[in-house]
Amino acid sequence: MARLNLLEETRFEKLPVTVYPNPETASIAVAHRIATLIKDKQQKGEPAILGLATGSTPHLVYIELIRMHKEEGLSFKNVITFNLDEYYPMQPDAEQSYVSFMYNTFFDHIDIDKNNVHIPDGTISKEEIHEYCLEYERKISALGGLDLQLLGIGRTGHIGFNEPGSAPNSGTRLVTLDDLTRRDASRSFGGKENVPTKAITMGVGTIFKAREIILMAWNSTKANIVKKAVEGPITAEVPATYLQLSDNVEFILDTESSSALTRFDTPWLTKDCKWDEKAIKKAVIWLAKILKKPILKLTEEDYNNNGMAQLAIEKGPVYNINIQIFNLIQHTITGWPGGKPNADDSQRPERAVPDKKRSIVFSPHPDDDVISMGGTFIRLSDQGHDVHVAYQTSGNTAVWGDDTLRFIEFARDFSKSLDLNTSVLEKVYSDTRDFLKSKKPNQTDIKEILIVNELIRKGEATAGARFAGLPDTNIHFQNLPFYDRAKYAKNVSLEDDIVQTMELLQQIKPHQIFAAGDFADPHGTHKVCFNIIREALTRLRKTESWTNDCWVWLYRGAWHEFEIHEIEMAVPLSPAEAIRKRNAIFKHQSQKDTPVFPGDDSREFWVRAEQRTTETARIYDELGLAEYEAIEAFVRWKFDEEETH
């Protein structure tokens, strides 16, 4: 019976999928499968032929294999490897090369014979590429093919660098990279314009010959493309769908990357559900959205025709369900994000007591506060709460060189106008111009530039916070050390960041904390910043009684918004308040127009912010709620609940 239930639950999935709670657990499982293969081959006196991938996805697998080598004696002397791909052209010693990645991350830490390592050569001439690629194939074939191939998946659906349009029988070759692939790589190269337009990659046909194929994917940014690869039709537009034709493939996912699969996203379409309040809320909102009907107009026929008959039978009549969910959503809306004084708060997202709260807004970068929750920030201040803001990092990498020079020129000219000695400033100006002229992609800025950029961002953040109504004493610049250390090392300790955050929290003893919950941030800073806050609170909860009355609200950054069913506090903005928020964002002049690190969204930050909040308001309206100009959304994070956002 259990087997039949599993088959029913996964009936939309066209290939085997295994889901682990997190990337760490999944990576350890994959590493142990690889280790078992290596040991089995060793016992037979045979080589283990591995196809390897690069990037953040397999990184933890390599870390676990290194641990097994150093602590458990796992030997790689019988291992022969072939990497999937390499940018073209690319020097092997370049920071962005896959040769550098593989040696720095893996090969330099194990006992593999370097003669057994094969990575496509990004320096070969174009005239030689065709023959070189054929020879790469011949080497794999001469060894009897790959025993196991590790894969990641790009947001275009590429495996290796087999971009949309690749043929299922394609071999190793030179390819042109998709624009989205280049945008995703832009941060490593210091801008998309520096990302190579081509790459050498194993073909889909080459990958298919492996006796075992493991595709891994982590985090919510991969959820939609994973759904297409696993449940969608086989198409050249999503090359990973070709894997549905293989009998030897398995997708290894974490909870977040699997979240869009039907059995997790809309489980009522695959099985009988446990209809708790969260599941009912999600299902009813889903039904209203796909039918484009207000919640209160949904009928029993709508439920029955869309996989929700079980809900109608168990919890009906459906109109009562509709009213229940309508009221739940209605109760998320509040114009009092700090709680409404002297009011019944039993149906409100925030407590009424104390009526004047100490609130702190943690902003990972110096502009996340006003971009993400500027309207709420201003309203908290207007309503008399003791509001603080903590800028966690300096943001000193995200300023254009022209702006840096302009501020140095201003300082120099201002000093001249006061007849001050400008010799030091002249040298700083000259050194900065010379550095910027010869700066290589992704090269770390010189100290003087980082200082100027930090002061630019600090001044803008101060102006924005003052505009929101904060006194200077409530504006805190943490400049957490991890941010600068990460420029020079990948694995950095967060201990001093945590201690510093604990000290600030102990100083303020907030009733409310607002923190960035945008863990799909492509740069990773938001997630690190939240982890620091979480650990600081975890430690403080052991000794500090005030933490028992401290609520944590998560907001989303410029990249994505919470789903409607997730929202627990919705703060509506009037047209005038939306303009005030826009003006607060405009205080960040260095981030105006095109930001240095735009991700895959070319819109200006203020445009993203406005369109995101107006879209949330539009959906509330279409569900039958009141129509607002804009809505800022929040989800409460609790220590006693599993973190799912």
C-alpha cells in the first residue's frame, strides 16, 4: 500500500527524485555513494571513471569526500575524472576558470594522480577545438565510459553548458552561452560584459552514456526549472528534460529546490491531504488565482473540478471554507505594524502591548531597509515607536568607479577652496584613476576606493533613515567583518559578527526585529546576515528574558516576494506613502539607475520595489479584499517552528 501511495504522490514526476532536508545532508549522501563506487572499483583492481561538475552545487560533495580522504583513508589513486565544461577562452590560472575551481576546491586536497584529471582546455585555438573535442570523447570511450556523472542544473535548464537548443545526441563541442547563464555568472566576472560568450562542454549524448547520473539542485532559485525538468515535456528548450529518457538518472534535491514539484506545491492534486489551516489557505488561494475569481465566489463545483473535492467533503460546505480563508487573509492586513494601541489584538498580526515598541530593522546592505519595507519603516516612526536601523554591511563593492572619483574630486576641490593642503588627496585621486583604468574583472578594489565607497553608502543610508524619521542615535552601522573578509577568503568565521550583533540587541532589547528573509538573494549576503541574527538571538535566549517578548518579522528584498498564502502581516500603503517610500529610496543616489550588481533584473531598485508591492496589492484585490495602492508583506519567524522561508 505504501508503494502505491508513493506512486500516486509522484505520478507527475517522470524520473526518480530523492528529496533531502538540506544541501548538507544531500551532499553527504552523494559523497558516500561516490566513495562506495571508488572502493568497489579498488577491490576489483579497476579505475573509477567520474564525470565531475563545478560551481556551488557540488561544492559540499567535494568537502565531504576530502573529509573522508583525510579522516577515513579514502584513496583516489584509482580515480580518473572528466569535467563537464570550461569557459572559452579561459586561462587555467584565472580565478574564474574551472581548472582553478577544481584544484582549489578538490584535487589539491586528495591523493589523485594529476595525470588522471581531465578538464576541457580553454586555451586551445579555435582551429583545433573540433579535433580536441573528438579526442576528449575518445579518451572517455577508451576507458569504457563514465561510471558516474555529477550534474547541476542551470536556470535555463542546461546540463553542463548544453543550452536550450542542444540535441539529445550531441557530443563534446564549443557552444554559445545563453544570456541568462551569463547573467548568473556575472558576479564572478565583475559584470556580464566580462563573462565569456562561449564554452567547451560535454554533450548530452556523452552524459547519457554514463552508467549512473546524479543531478543535484539546491535552493528555491532552482525550483521552477527543476519542475520543468522533472514534470515537463521533453524539449530542446529545457535540455535537462532529455534526462527523462535515461534509466540511470536520479535527481537529488533539497527541500527548497523541490518546492515547486506538484506533490509539494499542490499536493491535493496527487494525494489525500491533511487539511490543516495552512494547507487550506494555500489551496483556496491557489484555486481562486487559477480560476481568476474572488475567494467568496468559489463554488463547490470549482472545488470538485480542480482536485479539491476531499477538502469540500471534509471541511465543507465550501462557502464556510471561503469565509474562513477570506477572514484569515483579511486579518493579515494592518495599518499598525507596531500593533494598534488600546485595540483588540486577537485578530491582528501584531500585539497591542506595549503600545510604543522598540523596533530594529536589520538591513543587509545599506539600502535594503527602504527598498524592501520603506513604507512600514516610515509608518513605525510616524506612529511613535522607538525605531532603530542596523546596516549590517558597508556595501562598499557596489559603487560605480565614476561615483568614487566624483566624491574624491569633491573632497579635493572642497579642500582647495579652504586653502587646505591637498597633496594627500591628489595622490589618492591619481592612484584611484590609475587603478580603475587597469582594473581587471572582479578584482578587489584598493583600500582607498573601499573607504570612499563605504562613506558614500553610509551617507546615503543616513539620509534615507533620517527621511524615515529616525534620530542619528538610532542609526547603527555594524560593518560586519565577514563582508570584507569574504573578498579574500571563501570560508570565513562569523563569530565576531555574531558577538557584535548580540551586543547591539542587548543594548536595544527590541520588541520587534525586522530582518531580510530573501534567502534567494543571488549574492548570498542576505542569508549570511540572517544566520548571524538567528545565532545571536539563539544565544541570548538562554540568558535574556526580554527575548521571550521579541518577535521577528521577515521581509523580502529586491529579488522576490512572499507567496500570498505565506504572508502573515500585510501593511498597505496609500499613494502618498508610496511616494514617500520612493523618495527614501532616492536618497541612495549611487544605486540609482543601473546598480553594479543587478542580478537578472535590469529594472532600477525603486521600480522593482513599487511594482512588487503594487502586484501584491493587486492580488489581494483580485481575491476579493480591499484595493490598495501597494502592500508590503512580512512573515513571522519563530524559533519553535521549522524554518521554511
